[in-house]
Amino acid sequence: MPALRYLFLDQMSQSISCLKDINKETDTILIAETKEAFTHVKHHKKKIAFWISVMRHFSLELQKQKYKIKYLKIDDPDNENTLENILMKESQKAQAKTIIMTEPSDYAQHQRMIKLKASSAIPIEIREDDRFLSNRMFFAEWAKDKKQLRMEFFYREMRKKYDILMQGKKPEGGKWNYDSDNRKPPTKGLDIPAPYIESIDKVTQEALDVVKKNFNNHFGDLEPFFFAVTRDQALQVLHQFIEERLFNFGTYQDAMIEGEPWMYHSHISFYLNCGLLLPLECIKAAESAYKNKKAPLNAVEGFIRQILGWREFIRGIYQYKMPSYEDENFLDASTSLPEFYWTGKTKMNCLKQCVSETKQNAYAHHIQRLMVLGNFALLSGLNPSDVNEWYHIVYADAYQWVELPNVTGMILFADGGVLGSKPYAASGAYINKMSNYCKNCTYKVNEKTGEGACPFNYLYWDFLNRNHDKLRTNQRLAMIYKVLEKMDPEKKKQIIENSKTFLNRLTKNELI
């Protein structure tokens, strides 16, 4: 029975569930560049070019393997304005008796497909996305009856389930988590390997031209373009990380250096999240490096925790808490996103560096996202809706399922503690410890108040003061609140006044 098998743009994998039982003789694989997918939020130019290049390369790969492919380019006359229309039209052309797809990762898109299935004259089968290592049922069973959902305990269950870094029933090395060994600040003379850079072939150049023609008013730098765009290339990125960066990844994963956006990170989230790499093969590659004494346990465990623990946990939270999770705003934050998140024009060097590198690369590593850009958004009371949209737009590895819980839960504490046990708020001292950004900043990180003081310093205490009623009972903040309550009244007054002045300037989009 002929089937039309549809692939969403983040499903460029031959192991995807909707292709598992494909008949090359009768079935057609449909891949479509839809304008709505690229403009639902105005994605970074480099991100759209990456998607298009990956999709076109994947289509050509399938054609070489003799699959029947229908590929709709964005300017194709047959490319209808909505996915629903595309599916109906192309299923008729293919004389398909059924449409088979793997569930989309985006909640709203998934609901659309469920609605289409209910109204469609042609049967539609929506299969589970089994590229992930956990699913709704597993996560829901783990989460039920728990007062708090914490990644650490979920991660331990996943380690046991997949027998990763285990010695029988005990964790390798005697500890589940080596995060305490993974917080070293940068030191002078670090030899940081160059990141993977892929040359631009004809297909990628055509993708860049499409973006120039159709999406040139979107945020970000289109060139230089350097991403891997095929599975073989993505495997090279993984191999290069294991051989050149993994050894130091753990020790320096929180470190930030001006002019070094890539550090020792893996840069594989682009490829994991679009289907070119699979999580278990990445985990096994790192575990093998440890067993072969190529990398220390703290580095390997830290890397594996990001995939087997955090990535799976984040998706579990997204599926478990949507759709209400999208509207969470526990701290009633309402300040609009300032312009410098788009321009990088600020006297605060840490923010300038992170925004500029995001604009250039559609990438920033997790501490830049959490403890610089995110920390400022938290302390300044930026509206969660604005902040979520920005993170969704600017990073090439960002899809709502991964972006929303990270921003709403981890960065902004907008869910009130569903995902994290406390707000990740910090003063300028943290950034000064973990980076060299403060050396070239207009503001003085060692000054706590006054016009020349680092804004993070007084905003930190002002944030705690503003949110006293909602955060005072948080056990992890108890000692900090005791310090605040004993603070000299005059000092506290100055903190509040400095913060008020700064935040007023911020809302007016003045240079800060």
C-alpha cells in the first residue's frame, strides 16, 4: 500500500521511526522547505541556511540510495502556504493510501498534526520519535508522585537503564556526578583546538543564496558558514571532539575567554537536534574514550550527563508540562527585551562578547547562555516571553522543546522551581572568576555600588530584595537572605537606587 512519509526539518535521520518499514518501490519520502517553519519566529540567518543545506544534502543522499523523494524548495510553485495543504496535495500526487510521520518535536506543531489526522480523508499515522532515549511514558512514570523533578535523580535512572559508566549497580569511580571537578576558571596558555570548519559546496552555496534572497532581514551573520551538513561530516565533528577536546572539556566547560567562543565544547548539539547524530552513539564514543584512557572520568561523565541526563530531562519536562509551561511567569517579570540583545551595543563587556559571538556564530556555550545573557535577563526582570523568543531565534541548536525549559526553568526561574531548585542568580564576581571579560569592561567588577560599579553587583541584591516574598522561603537562598536582612540600611538604599536608575535606562534602551 503506497505511503507518503513526511520528514520535519529536524528529522534528517535514516533511523527515524517513520522510515523504519519503508518500501522503496511504492513509498515516497516528502521533505519540504516551508516558509512558516523559518518565520514562525525569525530564525538566525545562519540557522536557516544550516537547515536548508542539511535538508537538501539529506535528500540527495536518499536519492542515491534509490528512495523515491519529493523535495519541495521554498520557491517551488507546488510549495503550498501551509504544511497541511502540502501533505494533502502531495499525498494525492503520490497516490498514497496513508501518510506516515514521526511526531514533530514542537508541541503546537504536534497538536496541528493530531487535528489534521482527525479531519483528514486519508489515514495519517503519527509515530513516536524513538531517537530519544526516554519517552513520555517513561518520564511520566518517573515523575509521578514526586514533589520535585530534579535532573540528577532522573540521570541516575538513565545511567542504570542504559548501563553507562556503571560498575554493576554502582557508578564508575564511586560517584554519580563529577560537576565539582568541572568548574575551573580559564588559565593562561590554554591550547584550545580550532573548531571543525566545513567548506562550502554547491548545495550549501545555494542554501546561502536562498537565505540572502528570502530572509536577509533576519538576525545574525550569514557568513562565514562553517557547519557540518551531512551525517558523515557530523561524525567527523564528534570524532574531532573526542580526539582533541574531550580531555579538557570537563575541567574548563564553564570557562569563558574573550575571542574564544568555542572553547573545549563538543559543538554537536546542532547535529543531535536535527537528526544527523544519535544520542547513544555520542555517549558510547565518550565512554569508549574513558575506557581507552583517552579522557578522564570528570570530562566523560560531564559530557554524558549533558546528553543522557540534561537533554533527555529537558525534553521530558517539555512534554510533561506543555502547554501551560509556555505561559509561566512566577516572578511576574515584565521588562521588554533591550535592543542590545540584538545589536551587542553595550558597555558591559561580558554581554557585548556573548551577543556578538551569538550574532556571528548562532552559537554560545551553556555558561554564556546561562550565567551572562540569562543571568542578566533574570536580574533585570525581563519578560519570559521575550527572552524565550530570543533564545529560540538566535541559536542554531534551538527548538522550542530544548529552549523553553532551559529559559523558563533554568535561566528565569519562571516556573517557580519545577526544573531547578533555585534561581541561577550571580553577581559580577562569578563572571570575573570564570572569564577574562571584566578586564576590558567599562565597569569595575570590584565596585559594588555607584556609577562605575558592575551592574551585576547591585542588580543581584536588588533582584533578591524585589522578589523577597516569593524567594525568601527557598531553602537554598536562606543564608543569602540572612545576609541581605543584616545589610546596612544605607548600603541597601544605595543598591535599590542604583538598580532603579539602571533599569530605567534599560527600559528606555539607553546605552548601558
